[in-house]
Amino acid sequence: MGTIQTNSVDTGVTQRDDDLRSANFFDVGKFPTITFKSKPVRKKGEETVLVGDFTMHGVTKELSLPVKLAGPVKDPCSCRAPL
């Protein structure tokens, strides 16, 4: 499961961030999180699809997201940007 704290939005433009956090968009006071809870991964022909429940503004909808599998990661630290 993945969770986004809606008050964490940061576009680098204060006025835009304030608007996104307001009731116009994310309404962080009423809906502090956006979540994605994965379900089984499905194969659709040659395509791999990640299926899950996406919840925003208290509404949950099932999403299907095509993904590209790149194979096993040999060094889990290699996929992180250097500090």
C-alpha cells in the first residue's frame, strides 16, 4: 500500500501549493491522504498490469496501471539517487 500525505505537495510555487492544498483540489483538512492499495498483478498478453484500489477525496476506484518489469535488482541501493 502506498500513501501520500496531501499536505506534502510541493511544486516550488507557494501560491500554487496553497491552492492545491485548499478545498479547490486536495482539501487537506478533510482528506489528509491519498492511498493506493495493490491487488494481484495481472498479465494482459505481453503487458503486465498492476491493479489496485486508489482512494482520493473519500472515493475509491480500481485502477489498472501498465508496468514494465526490468528484472531483479542486484543491489537495492543502486536504484537510489546519490545523496
